[in-house]
Amino acid sequence: MTSKELLYIEDALGHENFMKTCSQNASTKLTDPNLSNYLKELEQKHTGLYNKFLNLL
């Protein structure tokens, strides 16, 4: 794997971690259960994407 590819994966890992954290924080603050559940689904999606990128290493 080239250094450029590693930088891309590192950047993608940071992005997915940020999105997971934002989804998690927002879901706990919302009072609407539908929106909260949707954000929990997004959190799971971004966790899965994070793990896929991590497995590339």
C-alpha cells in the first residue's frame, strides 16, 4: 500500500469516527424518538464503515 493510500485511509477513519461521535451525541440529546433512532442507525453505519476502513490496514 502506498503512502498516499495510507493517508486516504487515515483521513477516512477520522471522518467516520467524527460522524459516529456526532451521531451518538445528537441521538442522546433529541427528544423525538424517531429522530433519535435514526441517528442511532447512522451511528451503527459509521461504526461499520470505520471497521471496514480499519480492516484495510
